[in-house]
Amino acid sequence: MSVSDEFKESSLFRDLVFTGVEVNYFFVCKRKLWFFSRYLDLEADSDLVLLGRLLHEHGYPRKFKEVSIGRIKIDFLERHGVIHEVKRSRRMEKAHLFQLLYYIYYLRRFGVEVKGVLHYPLLKRNVEVELTPDLERELKAVLEEMKRITSSDKPPQAERKKYCGRCSYFELCWC
């Protein structure tokens, strides 16, 4: 058994198998989550993803330094235990919130206590985020449902949403 297999099997880290993007996709579209979990990343060249990357880099030029820790990528972090996630709009705010909560939870499992801040620079709005016991219970339930979805042999049924037409996965659902 390799070190990574031991990591996956450890009960302490069993629920740390997802990326923050996957947690985000759970709230956006479960079918998109399923495709992405199969390494089908159709958004790598998306104009919206590029716009988001530019917003990160130019909105916080002195602070921006994406940090990869295991399966997560934090937009930037500061001393005193504050991690930051930058988003373009509030349209998917629950997805953004749970992505950041997952980062906090992930780091907490390694003994690192942090708080988070969601930044919406185009709106000039910041939201402070803490992982409360209630939110942690909700996050754990989300992670269990994500395991069920991603371990299935078939993707979830497609659900028409108002933003489907702008989705990089549109043809996989509706053509």
C-alpha cells in the first residue's frame, strides 16, 4: 500500500478526498461534479475561468499567491490564520461558502486553525467565514452525499438550471 493509499484509508483523512472545486460543483450542479470527478475538466479554457483568474491576480496583486495544500488550492493566505477566496459574483454564494468551509475543515484536520474571508471585489464586499459546529455537521453531510454521487457508475439525472446554457458541460447534458 502506497503512502497516498494509506492517507485515503486513514479514518482521520477519509473525507479529505475532494477538491474545493468539487465541493463548489456539488452546489452548482451534481452532474457537473460527477463529470469533473472523472477528470473531465471542460472549464480549463473557459472565458469565465480566465476572467476569474485575472480578477484574482489583479484585484489583489500584492496578496495573490495561490497556495496548494494536498487536494485544495487557496487563493491567498495571511498570517494569523486567515485564508482568502476571491469570487466574481455572489450568484453561487452557497457554493462559495461551502468551498471555503471545506478549506477550513481540511486545514483543521491537520491541526491548523484558520478563519476565512470570501472576497467579491467587483461588488466591493467581503464576507468573514467561520466553521461553526452546525456548519461542520452540514459540511460532513455534503461530503457524504458527494461520496455517493462520485462513486456511482452513472451521472445524476440532468436538471435544467438557468445557467446551463453558459456551462462548459452543456453538451453532455442536453445534446
